[in-house]
Amino acid sequence: MKLIANCELRIANCFGWGMPGQYHWKLENPREIRPIPYIGRLGIFEVPDDLVMEVAA
């Protein structure tokens, strides 16, 4: 399952929704998942493998 197709830094031309100077992720086949109770953090962070497997199922 490939979700992130591309990640790039955009200086301008942000398609009307992105902020210039920020990274933009292009997603492939995104799908809705049920809410999962978990304490999040700013940025990218690790989650337990069992939670990843549950979401991927």
C-alpha cells in the first residue's frame, strides 16, 4: 500500500490551499479511517506496530 506519492517544498503556486514555503504531500489512494484514540504530537512520530497493522487492515 503506497500512500505518500510525493513530498516537495513549494515556493509558490500552492493550488489555492497550501502555504508557500511549506512541504506538500501528494497522496495516492487516500481512504477514510475510523478515529483512533492516541496521544499525538507535532510533526511525524512513531506509533506502535500493532496500531499500524490495525489501520492497514
